[in-house]
Amino acid sequence: MFRMLTFCFALLNINCIVNVYAVEFREEPKSAVVTAGEDKPFICTVSDMRDEHQFAWYKGNTQLTHGENVITSLLSERLFVTQLETYSGTMSILTINDVISSDSGSYTCAILNSGGRSLRRSEAAQLIVHSLPGSQYPLCSVSKTIAVVGSNTTLTCKSESVQPPVDLFWTENNKIIRDGINTLETVNGVINEFTLLLTKENHGMKFICKQISDFMPSNHSSCSVGPLNVRYRPYVKIQHTSPVLPAIETVIFCQTFANPPVDSYKWTFYPQIEGSEYMVDITGQVLTILKPTLQQSGTNVTCTARNQVGKSSSSIQLLVALSDVNQGEHTTGKSIHKTKSENEGKIHLSLDVVIIIVAGVVIIVILVVLVPVYHYCLCRKITLRQLIIQEI
């Protein structure tokens, strides 16, 4: 009895094995490269499909369908499956409508038994979707919109992970930034960033991140950061005339460049100048020394400007000197007199006068040479005529 049961059990297993391996793939899904927005069908055909068997489609390890029913919300609105009988076997067609970038992946077709267990599974078909990133990309951001000179700020440009991958690059004033660039590729996207050590020259700069793709080379998009607000303490420069004249009012101007603007100005002197001897305007930038004296020559004048970031100073040395205008005029007069004296006795002829003189000389020469010759010829002619008459 036991041997009979064992024999029957063995026959049952053999029958199961026969049933399993009788199912064969006549056509398996094929890998493909498609453009976003197209429809993509995958075809799977098997022979000897039994009534208790069912088709199933997978994306990776996620089951999408069972038979002709979509059982996942992953692509439910764009996913359709149909089954039909053909001369080569039973066919299942999985169609993805309006393909998008996230549909990329591996797809397989499987045959399930009545218990839902996979009996056979096809080779994976790779789907690659060529597309551009969404219209919201690229996305630009900056770690600090307001920063102080000497601090760091990081500029980040992010785009979507697509096929083919996009290229991101930063520019400033149409010049590509190449130093310090760090590009990262993650599952969620592509990131391009660089860190900038801020100087006052960066104030007001605007940085643009440009995105290009080999999929559509003519399609360019970009985002921007800035203008940057870089705060720095005042840069001070004193504008003045030198030397100044004694007892003549003189103005000294304290020129500054700062962000944010200067809050206050302060003037100091060494040695000290009495408060009654100078005046400062309401802005604090303009210093007027009322009556400079020779004793004040050599005094150090300092302007200190302060804003919310810090303070800076600049100094000049006041030079008070007598005027040398009269001395200069006297020297000039001597020079003029000397020039006149040197030129006395010298005859300066213009070109016209020279031409007239030359012409006169030529005429005189002509008269001196030609008149005697003519007179000689004329006299000889008369003598010859008289001789002829006498002979007659």
C-alpha cells in the first residue's frame, strides 16, 4: 500500500514538472529607447498556456498586472494590458501610454500558476526614455543672500535626472566659471554647485546657471542668483589740494565706498587744531579749514568712516606754503626780456619777402646781361647797312 502511494505521488510530481516545463516563451519583451510622450507596448507570447495559468507583468520587483487586471497604482492611469490567442500561442501586451522619464526601468513577463506562484519569467527588457527635465528646471539657490566680505556662500543649481543626462554650468557676465565647481549625480537629480569666498568686488554680481541637453541641443534653459548683497566696511580716500595758502580757506573732502552706507564720519588732527579754526558740514564728509597758518603745515588730518560692518580711516599731511606766483611772474618777465634782447639785431624774413627778393635779382641779371647784348647786335646791324649803302 505504501509503495503504491509513493508511486502515485511520484507520478503526480512528474505530471507537475511536465506541466511546468510545457509552458514556453515564443516571444519575450524587448528592450527599447523611446522619446517621452510616446506609447510603448511590450509583447510576451507563450505556448501551451493552460486555463489555470495567468500572465503577470513586473517593473523591477514590483508586480504591475495579474492576468488582464492592473493591480498597481504606479502607472494605473497610463497602463493597459490585453490578452489574445494567436497561431504561435497566447499573447499578452503591456502598453504604457504617454511615456515619461520615470517609466525607465526593467520590465519582465511571468507565468503564474493557480496559486499565484511564478512558474516562468522572461528576460528583462530595459526601457530607456529620452526626455528633457521638467519645465521648472533648473532650480537655483544660494546659501546666503546677504553676506559679509570674507565669508563663504554656496551657489547650487539642480536639475532632474533624465536620459541623456543634462549638463549644468555657471556663468557670470557671460564667462563660464570653471574653478571650484562640484557636480553630483543622484537618483533624484543632478546638482552643480560651487562655493565663493566673498570680496567687495562680488557685490552686485549676478550668476546664471545654464542647462543643456544632447537630446535637444537647441533647447536651453537657465536660472539665476543675485545680484549678491555683499556687505563691507568703508573704503576711505581723502580728496584735497596741496599745498594750501596761508589765511585762505581750504576744503578737504572724505570720499567713501561702503555697503551698507556710512553711518558717521569723524575728523581728527595731530597736532590738534582748535575747533574754532575749522568747520565740518552736516554730512560730516566735508572739512573746511578756515585760515590755515604756516604753523599748521605738517599736521596729520585723518577721516574715519563707520558703518554697520566696521570702520576705516585715511590720513593726509597738511602742507601750508607761501604763494610763488609773483616770483614766477618775475622770472617769466626776465625770460621774455632776454628773448627780446637776443632777437634784437636779427632780421627775420618771411617766405614771401624772400621770393620777391629772388625775383628782383633775376630781373636785374636779365637786364644787365641782355640789354648790352641787344645794344651790340643793334649797332652792328646799323653799321652793316651803312656799308652796303656806300658801296651802292
